[in-house]
Amino acid sequence: MTAPEETSLPSALGRIVPCGARFRAAVLNLAAARGIGVPMLLAAALLLAPEGAADPGLRDSDGDAVLEVGETDAGDGKIRSALAAALALADPGARILPGEDVRRLEAAVETLGYRNKALAHALQRLSFQPLDGRITQVRDAAQLFGFVNEWCFDEDQVRRRFRELAPVYHPDTGIVACRERMAQLIDARNLLVHHVRSVYGSGDWMARRGGPSA
């Protein structure tokens, strides 16, 4: 079977390299935008392309095509890889990094992934188990929020604690995503806020906390 590097054909303009039709169009557009021909674009790309750049292959979603690249000793795969890197670098946000920096970044990302999984497992073990049904008792709500009893907090503390817990259990973005836990957090917050407002107004709140009655 003939290797891709052996499929180039001679041309009046130099080498003809097989590639994907969408890839060919993108290379021609980039060369036109730079005001140069494909051979000059390739010459620059071969100098700048990082080692190990991916070969986009002989076909893409628009089918196959050929690209005239001028005179070069590079193999077909190397040519496609270099031009693919040039297309990627044409993105204004693109940056060229040494291979060692890329490997360090990849290792850091992998490490963070492991740590995130470990944190999620730890939080899962430490997180509260949902009670049966809705939260209807103040003592249950206080315990769920980590308060010692129903007289040791105020409304600001309730809301602050909710803001700390909600990101942990949010069903879409939480580290320990759980729709049932999130629903019970909301029930508990509403119950505790109502408790603070109603009992504080009656004068019982300060008495239970050891202060002067209103």
C-alpha cells in the first residue's frame, strides 16, 4: 500500500499534495489574506510549526482535494501538518509554546483533574444525606446548615451559609451535584429566614440567646 508521503504528483508549479477540500480552501484563504502564495506560506509554516503537529489527513468533511505547494523536500504529511499549524496560529489568540511548556501544562491539567476528583469524593463522604421529604422543622434546617441550635444565628449568617453550600450541591455545576440536596438547602434557608424574622419580632429571640427581651 502506497504511503501518503508517496502520493505527491509533479506540477508546473511544483508539488501537488493531496488534502481535504475544506483544508485546501482554508489554506488558500489564509495565503490570500497574507498577500502571498501557498509556497511562501508553506516555507514560513515549515519554520514555525511545532514538532509533532497533527496531520489533518487526506480528506475532511468536504471531501478530498489537492494543493499546489511549490518546490519542497518535505513529505506530504509534514506539509499538511505545517499548514494546519499555520491555520491554527492565524487565530489572534494563538500562542507558540515550547514542547516542554506544553508538557508541563498538560501534566498540571491532569494533576488538577485528579485533585478535583479526590475533592469531589471527599465532599461526597462529608456531605449531608437528604432527609425524607421536605425540610419542615427548624431544628432540621439548623442542623443541615451546621448551626448548633435554632437560636445561634441571624439572617445574615443564614444567607452567607447558603451561599457557601449552594455551589457545592447545585445540580448543574456543583462539585457534589444533587438536585434533592439543593432543594432541601432552599427549603432550609427559607425556613430559617422566616424563623429569624418571626421569632425575633416576638422578643423570644433575645431571651433565648441570653440578651434583654424587646
